[in-house]
Amino acid sequence: MASQKSNTSTSNIENSQLNTRKNEIQNETNIQSICFVENFVLIWLDANVKESSDQFYDSVHQLQRFVNTIILVSDEIEYADLIHYTKNEKVFIIVSGTFGINLADIMEETPQIYSIYVYCDQREYHEKWATNFRKIKGVFTDMIPICEALRRDVRQANNDLISINILQSTKSPELDQLFICSLILKEVLINNEYNEETIKEFIKFCRVHYNNNSYQTKIIKNYEKNNKKLSPIQLYTSECFLYSMLNRALRLYDIKILTKINFFVENLHEQIKKIYSQSNDQQQITVYHEQTISNDQFLQLQKNLNSLISFNTFLMATMDKELSLKFLEQSQNNPDLIDVLFKIKIDRSISSYPFIILDEFDHYKDTDRYVLFSLNAIFQIKKIQQLNERLWQVNLILAKDDDEKLKSINKWIEKEFNQLNGFLRLGQMMINIDKRDRAKEFYEMLLESTPEDDIEMFAYIHRKLGYINDQNNELNIALSHYEKSYEIRSKNIQANDPRFCKIYAGMGAIERKQGHFEKAIEHFQLTLDIYKHSSKPNPSLMAFCLFNIGLIFCEQNKYDEARDKLEKALRYQKDSSSHNYDLLAKIHSNLSIVFEHLTDYKHAIEHAQKALEIATNIIEPNHNQIGIYQDHLNKLYQKIDE
């Protein structure tokens, strides 16, 4: 009888826990309320999905070993809303046969959907239509093979999402902002200070975001108790929340998460570095990494043979070429993507970049041998060859320790960011590469954590938030931040101090957009006057002020005055030691417009061509600004033909 009571009690507890998990999973259908911490979402679409059995919910928790966020959907409208809000995540779909027939065409064309699994009772019937869709990975009547397929597809999707940065310019580091950003990110993450409180805050964060995932919750509890004993390498290479969370944060430059997880990045790097320094592995090793990339990315690879490439992650590669090819064979055959096999040669005699062979750490215990590189490994592109219609092999070699291009870039970083340390460098880079939302999130977070007596930092943060909100066209908010920065600084420095110049210039830019031209010119002129009497003028900021005054004259149809100011802006910008290529392109573009109004089409075309040339070097190929510059140039050609 006692045994029966005990079993009944245990059963009641298990049922209670299961019901709680059901409610938690069902509540995740509001996509806008979900804070994603991983690269993936799994949507289960079935008319009866919310009325399913206990066995069904056990299946959900098996799936959560591979994808944390699982959303249950019972109708097409709800599904459409969910897909609309998942722009930064790859989506896996489990769909009933009925919904699959109706939605397969749409799902096939939805770029964020990675794989589809049809789950039904009539396998033979649904296989007849399902084989026509490349994203459908099979028709299943049992959950176990779906879990196996999902695990495999998540592995490949993680590879495909690794950010690749190519050093595209040999002329000036300023033109390679994405590559530079990856270097700064690594430097910040492996050299940032942390304490026990940092780890506690991170664990608290993880508990919140994995609270309905029983598998990961157990790992988090164990990590909380034993984080000092557990191997960072073993944790990273296992099916663990740390791998998924870190790689999403690296891909999206999610500073909110990176500031929480940076201690783990440093620990992982240090362990790899330590084992590498103690190892006696052979001098030369060849490994393989498979990845599906866009046509644009592949074109950049072809254009930059012998240049440098970095992978913005702790890259895992295998010594088993056939295994990499096998994973590529299972890819989607998407005509918009290209299968690439990276053949990586490691030569320890010319490169000391840390890596380890994962014999004793590899979670999967596969027969092949894996290699794990430390964060943001950099390679040289040596050769590109086509293996078949869809498959290309790119031969890489680990970059030399004395690579001149890397030396030049690192020297430029130290010069450009000498007054900024740690995450402040990364915040500035988020602005430089046009990730304003990430930058805004970072500076707002910094504002909350900065001590009240750190006046300089408060003034700096408000000025940065002023700039970001200005770029987002939130002009009133932007102006209030600039005014706050001015108010803080004016307590201890004179109004003609050069430290006010960026504040004045920022306020002027907003006032110009608001149509308050007199106020704007007053602030721009104040900046110019201060720098005229300064021992350390800022030519780039002076160019910015003259450029904006030129824009005001353009809006007032004073084209001769506008030309004068814009040409002065161009001279200052060319004289600047720190080139702002975005501003340079805008100056040329607006000079082209001015000369067009003055019917001087020869000079109008020259400046339009220059604007397009600069923009093509600094902006991604599909950016709309390039299209704007190209359209204006085409219009000028048409005018000449007429």
C-alpha cells in the first residue's frame, strides 16, 4: 500500500510538471513577446496541436534538445503572423499532411524556413506530393526519426549561419569595416574583466530564457554548481545552450548577450590556447569545413583571391573530407546558394593561431576527428576550384603571424580607437557598420550601469544616443540627448572648449532636418570657429559642418553658395587622416546634384561617378544607397543624350 501511495504521489508530481510545461509551450504562440537567444525556431503546425496527448508533449521536450523555442500553431493565420516576425532566425517546420499540402508552395519560397518535416498517419499518400519540394526532409509517422533529422539539420544550419568576413581592400583599412569589427569583437571578448557576479547574472539570464526546457535547465543547474570544474571546450562541443546562445550573439552582434557571456568566451579561448601551447601535434594538418553561402558572398571570395577571410565563431572543422561532403549532399539544392567545401591547411611553422584536436573532448564521439579553432580564426584564400555543378572547393591556409595586412589593420585600430577601450570600441563599430539598433541597445544598457559620478561617460553616452536617434529619424529624442550631453559638460568646461564641437555639430544636423536653418547654421559655424582656434582641429568634423551648411543652401536654391561650401567640405575631408568614406560619398553625390542644377553636366557626372565608386567599396552590394547613386548617374547620362 505504501508503495502504491508513493507511485501515485510521483505520478501526480509528474502530471503536474507536464501540465505546467504544456501551458508554457502553448503560451509561446505570441511571437512578439519572445526574446530569442538562439538561431532557430521550430513551429509545429497542426489543427489539433494544442489538444494533443502527454506523449506529444514528451516529444516536444525531446525536440528541445536541439531547438529551444518551439511554438504550437493550429491555423494558417497564426502561422503567417509567426513567420512575419521571425526575420533573424532560421525556422524549422513540423507540419501535418493537410496543412503541408496547402502551404508547401509558400513555405518553399519563404527564405527563413530551413527545413520542413511532414508528420502524419498516411505516409505513402503524402510522399507523392512532398518529394517535389526541396525543403521537405521527409514524411514521418514517428517522432524519433524527426528528432534525428532535426539534429542533423541544426548542425548544418549552424554552419551555414557562420558569419564570413573578407578583407576586400588593400588600399585603406577604413574600407573593411566588417572585417575590422570582427577583430575588435574578438579583442573585447577575450580580454574583458569579469567576476563571480558576472557568472551569477548570466546563469540567472539563462534560467529565464530556458525555463520551459527541462533538458537545458538540467545543464544550467549543473553549470551553476560546477562551472569552475567543467571544461569550457566540452560544454561548447556538446548539445548545450552555451553553443547555441554564443553563436547567435556572435552572428548578430547581440551586445546584450555578449556582455553576459564574455567570461565563457574568454575561458574557452584560454583553454584552447593552453592545450595548444602544450601539444605536440604534427606541424601540418588539413581539415575541412562545409558551408552553404550566398552568390554575393561567393562572388566576394572569387574577387579576393590571396586576401584574408575570417570566420566569426569558434570554428569546428573535420579531418574527414567525406563527412563534410556528405553534409553538403544533404543541403537544399537552393539555386540562390552555393555549396562550398573549405579545405584548410594548418602549418604550425608559420602560424601560432591556437587550435586543438578534439579527440578527448568531442561530444559526438564520431569516428572522424574534429579540430576546434579559437575565436575568429583568420585564413588566406589560396585557390578556388569547381568540383561539380553546385560544389566549389576553396583552399585556405591559416594566416601567417607576420602577415603585413593584419599588422596594418591592427595598427589602424589602435590609432583610430586609442581613446576607447573594451565594449566602447564595439559600440562605435556597431555605428560604423550601420547596426544602429544594436548600438542603441548597448548605450542604453551602459547608461543604466554607469556610476552617477562618471560625468565624462554620461556626456559621451548621451552624445552617442543623440547620433543614433538622429540616424533613426527620431529627431526630438536625439536633440534631447544632445542637450543632456551639453548640460552635463557645461558644468565643468567653457562653452568654446573643443569637447563641445561634436555636440554642436549633432544639434545642427537635427535642426537642419527640422527646417530650423538659422539655428543649424549657428551651431555649425560655432564648431568651425572653435576649431579654427584649436591646436588640434578635426578636419572630418569640419567637413561635416560645411557639408550640412551646403545642404541648407541647396534647400534654399542657393546653388553657388552650396557649391562653395561642399567643395570646402571635400577639401577638408580629403585632408582628414581618418577618412569618413560615407561622408565623402555624400559630398560627391550632393556636388553632383548642385552641378546638375547649374547645368554643368560634365562635373555633375564626375562627382556622381565618384560617389558610386566610393559607395560600391564600402557598402554591401545590395544596399539601396548604391541603387540611388546609380539611378542618379543614369539620369545624368540620359540628360546628355537628350
